Amino acid sequence: MSWQTTELAAGLYLVATPIGNARDITLRALDTLASAEILAAEDTRTLRRLMEIHGLRLGGRPLVAYHDHNGERVRPRLLAELRAGRSVAYASEAGTPLVADPGFALARAAIAEGAAVHAVPGASAVLAALTVAGLPTDRFLFAGFLPAAGAARRAALAELADLPATLVICESPRRVRELFDDLVQVLGEARQGALCRELTKRFETVVRGTLGDLSARLASDAVRGEYMVVIDRATGPTHSEAELAAALAEALSRLSLREAAETVAAAYGRPRRAVYRMALRLAGRG
């Protein structure tokens, strides 16, 4: 299929690209890529391949790499093109620009200069994961990639633990097991979640269950591909603090402090860290 070029108004066009399946691109996105005077991409090789698949020709148009490592240097060039009244299309490597993507600084700078900024919407890993997770979608928070260091990651999770919104987190195969260890510790093993891998691709996998079950599965399964982790919202305690304290006091009479906290946290579906702090207070150590 050949695409007819049309004249685009001057401005920055933020083009969503497929997260896996090359056919998950909109007709408008293809029109924009065929017509923009300047093309910019987080990964020029990925965009070239996508254009080849769909029969789009670059012609003599510039294709500019714009990513985290060269943004400060390349951004002035793209802003100059916008000031000159040209149309600039920026494509993410996969998914929607500005969502876990280096295009944010470019879009913000373009807006500050008064340039028109247009969304060319399409595929999104966040929305794809929410679609298949089977968890509430009326209110959600995209937390992106959490810190790599364990202590910082647990601190970030503690800030998210009580939010009344479904959580969506990205993770690499190198750290997904560590992430789930921390999820169980901070959010509690009873909270529901979904582990989504390779969405829209040939080996797409979606596993649903408690965080404890998902963590156990990861411990035994081969880990490969990029992951989107969807976690049910905090629903608030179903037991009063007095009931929790009474259960802890009973557990402390026969178990170590750590064992008591872990046992009560699992039984009541409460975050292990919060229960451990309560146990410290009851034992006179906190």
C-alpha cells in the first residue's frame, strides 16, 4: 500500500508507535510519518524498519536521532526547525511519546516557544496492560520504572502502598524478581496483581493472582522480555487497628518479632513493613 503525502501545518507531532505488533499503528500516524518535513525518533533504526514495513519512503527528509543521551545537543536543532515553520514528527521507540520516553523535554520546550504540539495517539503499553489485567481501570497511576537500588525501590513502593488507584509499573527481566520480593514485603502478599510480558508480541503472557503467587511463579519460571506489572488498588484495612494489635500481641507471645509480623501480615492482608513497625511498638522497641 502506498501512502499519499499531505501538507502538514507547522508544529511538533508526537507519534505513537507499536509496542510489538507492527500493525498496531494508526492510519493517521502513517500519514504523519509520510508527510512531516523532519522526522525525529528515539531509535532511528526502529523507525526506519517500521516505515519499511508499511511502505513509507524517507526520501530526502532528515531523520534525526533524539534520545536521553543527545537531547541537550539535538533539541535546539529541532526547535529551530519549528521556528522556521516546518512540521516535525517525533516517534517513540515503542508506544506513546512522553510516557517513559525522552520526548518530554522536547515537547515542553516546543510549548514554551509557542509552537503547536499535536498528539498522534496510538499504542500504549500502559493501557494494553490495564486492558488485560482484570483489575479496576477507573483510577490508575503509572509509576514507570522504580529505582534500581533495593532500599530506594522499597521507599518508592511505600509511598504508593495506600493509594486508592490501580498501579502500573514497568520492569526489566533483570530486576523483576527483586521487584516482586519488595512488592510482597511492602504491599503484602495477598494483594491482587497481574504480570504482563511481551504484550502484543508472539509470546505474550498474562498471569493473574496474588502478589505472593506471582512472586513464587517468577522464582521458578524463566524470566525474559519486558514486563508490565499491574497491582490492585489499596482498599483500606478490613480489620481495625485494635484487632490487628490483638492478633500481634498473641503472635508475639509464641513467635519471634519478625515471625509474628510476617504471620499477622499474611493473615490480615496487610503490608509486612507496616505490621512489623506495629510489632516493634508493641514490643517496646519502637
